[in-house]
Amino acid sequence: MFGKLDRYLARSFIEPFLVTVMVITGLYIVADAFSHVNEYLRQASSMLEGLSRIGQIYALRIPYFLAPVMPVAMLIGAAFGLSQLTAQNEINAMRASGMSYWRILSPIYAMAALAALLALGNRELVVPRVEQMAAPEVQAWTGTEKRGHEDELVVDEIEKEQTKFTLYYDASKRSVTKLWVLQTLPGGATISFTAGRAAPVREGWLLYDVKGEGPAVNERLWRTSLKPRDLETALLPLEERPLSVLRHEIDHPGAADAQRMATLRLFYAERLTYPFTGLVLVALGVPFVIGHEKVQRSRMLGIGICVVICIIFYTVQHISLDLGQHGRLPPEIAAWLPVVLFGAVGLYLLEAVHD
């Protein structure tokens, strides 16, 4: 249970963390909106309609823009909160009363860990869902096809139904064309059929212009658990797909080549490191705040150091991922190397300050 002091220390992290999240996310959204405003206005019948569409899309996509902001906000929140405490000599008072740095910082570390879990939940559960919802509107309102080009055939397997299929999916219309299905029946026999197009219904998909082993028919019901959201998830960019989907693609490579598999493994490993990124940044930033008097007294200097730390970390991470992308490093090592390296440095600096 948190005592009164623990709640006070935790609040010193939470308040600047939330402010940082709102400010950076807001700037991120504004910058992205300005870069795409012409696309929305070009397809709109009026300026008001275009602005309304922009507002709807970006309100829906807030979780997407939160994902890269959360680790940085954790670092700035911890640094700003600690600099405020040290500027008012509260850290010195706690130390004079016999409290260790570990004891003082434990509520802040706890809040950082909670923020990391929330960031992970947002990225894995919320972002894929809102991007699925936003994709059809983005395509319809901008006149672009960001998902489902003619050469982007979805190939998957429904294991429990023993069904393989290929298709072309139009997310903006939620319709399927060029469908081919191969089903394995309980006795081991197989049936296959094709359809010119398909539309989702409660029981599965209603197929049109169906050709199979028997005579062609105009309509046929394909009973399946496959839903539009499953296809939309498969068509999301790799960085937006849930970990479970990436894991499934790695375990069931199908016709994927070696380069495609290496890319999948790299994205999967990088996603596993995501919740640790903010914790590593906090471990790197805290020693500079509590270990240097000038930084303790200047909030702006502390924020500047946080920015430098973020630049160095993300630069090294980008280089490492690029090496993994080009086969210079194994995907898992390329993803984890920056986190392990900077994490070890952060722990060393923290231990040195606490001593």
C-alpha cells in the first residue's frame, strides 16, 4: 500500500507525464494533419466537411499517435518531477531523514512500470482496432487505397476449420473479390471453389459468381468464422499489427521468403522490447537529474538532457534495426541490443548515484 509520501512522490511523476503526453501528442497530430490536409480537402465538397473529416479521423487515431510518445513522456515526467523536488530541497530533506535513493525513487519507478504496461495495452489492443476502423474512412475520404492493392493478396489458413484461402479485400467497401477457397472435410476429402466477389453476412460470407467442382451458381453461402476485422488486421502495416498476429505469421510462414520472415521476426522482436523502452529511458535520465546539482536546479536543463538521451537512444536503435533489416545482425539481437546496452548503462548509473 502506498503511504502519503509514496502518493506524493508518485504524483510528482504523473502530473508532468500526463502534461507531456498531451502536449507532444497534440503537436504530433497537428503536424500530421497539416501534412495530409490537402488530401482531405480535395475530396470534400466544402471546407467545413473537410475539417469535420479531419477532426473525426484524428480523434479516432489518438491511440496510434500515443504509442511512440509514451516512452519519451515517461522520461520527461520522471526528470521534470525529480527536478521539481530537488529544486525545493525535498529530496535533501528525505535523504537527511535517513531515506535511501532507492526508497525515494521506488514510487516513481512503480508509476513508470504502470505507464509502460498501459502503453503496451494501448499498442497491442487499442491501436490495431482503431486503425481498422479508420482505414475505410481514410481511403474513402482521401481517394487513396492504403490497404489492399491488386498485388496484395491475403493468404491465410483457418486451422480449426481446415480452410485455406486467397482473396483480394477492399477495406473501404468491406468487400472481397477474387476469392479462392480450399476446404478439408472431416473425412479427409477436399473441395475447392472460386468466387468473383463476396460480402460479409452473419453466418460467414455470401459468395457471388461461384465456380467449383459442380456447376457454377450465382450465389452460395460460405460458412466460416472469418470476419472483416480479421482481414483488416492482416492488411494493417506490420508496425500496427498485434503481437499475436505477427506470431501467427511467423509460425505459419506459408510461401513467405527468407527476407519476409526476417522482417517479421525483426518487427516481432522490436515490439517485445517496446514496454521496456520507457523504463530504460527513465533509468538513463534519473541519474543525471539527481546526480548533478546544475540539472537539479534547472528544469529546462533537465528536459534538454532528456531530449539528448532520447536522440542518442533512438539513433542507436534505428541503426541496430537497420542492420537487422539488411541481414547484418540476427533480427532478435538487432531489436534487443539497444535496450540491453542502454539498460545496463542506466542500471550502472543508478547504482553509482545510489551509492
